[in-house]
Amino acid sequence: MLISQRNDAVLSAHDTVYRGLRTRIMHGEIAPGSAMTLRGIGKEFDVSMTPAREAVRRLVAEGAFSMSSSGRVSTPELSSERIEELAALRALIEVELASRALPRAHMALIERLQSINGQIADVISNRDAVGYIRSNLEFHRTLYLRAQAPAMLAMAETVWLQLGPTMRALYGRLRRTEPPHFHKLIISALKAGDEPGLRLAVRSDVTQGLKLLTT
């Protein structure tokens, strides 16, 4: 019984560290190439080395971290080729998710997307990079949940995770002053039931900005 309780505690600590780090990476709170140690992660989350190591190993497997033999952990600095690859994956997966969501798009969903877009306008006016990335991903996730394709959505989230630090760098290049233009086109296509228009708007939205980082 005591062994079981101890294992449950380790699993709970590991999950807390994993989810905390995953959220920070996906939202661009950790810059590309940032280095940390397992000891430092354990101290930050007030856990032992074991759950910190397991959480990091899980994130390494997802491509969010790299870890050296000495235990040095860092977020990857993506090459132009890698960014292009991940942008292509976003285009493939997210266009399909949007297409599958379209038949299930109702006015409540459209109103929710419009509300999130308003939040994006607020964080942009405050020059809040992390808030922008978080709200932008919420916009996409809210739409894709209607696709009822959890395996495909999980794949999209893994790509978002790998791109998180790079998206923070991208935000500085974009110098946005208003919500993404393609979000309005996505909403318009949903209202009209226009699948070709929706597919084009989503593809453009998830690839246009990243092209700035490969030129």
C-alpha cells in the first residue's frame, strides 16, 4: 500500500512538472535555445529529481526539449528547414481539422471565435507576446475541437509545442497591431459554409507568419 501511494505521488509530481513545462513552452514563455538543468527544474516545481527527469524525458520525446548526457536541458533553436517542415505539417493537419469541423460549426462556436479574436486584439494592444500566442492557439483549438478527431488534434498540439519558442521570436518580427487578418476570413467561411474558403484561410493563417523566419 505504501509503495503504491509513493508511486502515485511520483506520477502526480511528474504530471505537474510535465504540464507546467509543456504549457510554458507551447505559449512561448521559454525562448529558443534556453538552457536549464534537471536540478533547477526540480527546485522550481519543488519536486525531486525523479519526476523532473521523467517530465523532461517526455518532452524530449515530443521534440520540445533536447537533453545532453550531462543533464543539460534546452529548447531547440529550429533551422529554416525545420520551420518549413513544421509549417507544412500545420497546413496539412489543421486544414483537415477545420474541414472536419465545418459541418459541426454552429453560431455559438462562431460567436466564441469572435470573442477570442477580441481577446487577441486586447493582448496585441498591450504588446503581450505570451498572451497573443495563448489566445491564438485557443482560437485554433476551439475550432478544431469541433472536428471530433482527438488523434489529429493531439498531432497538431505536438507541432505547436515544438514551435512554441519559435513563435515567440516570430511575434517580435511581426509587430502586430491588430488580430490576424486570416482569422476574420476563417470566421466568414464558417458562417458561409464555404469549405474551400475555410481551407485556404486556415492554410494561409498557419503558414504566412512562419515564412518570415525562413527568409
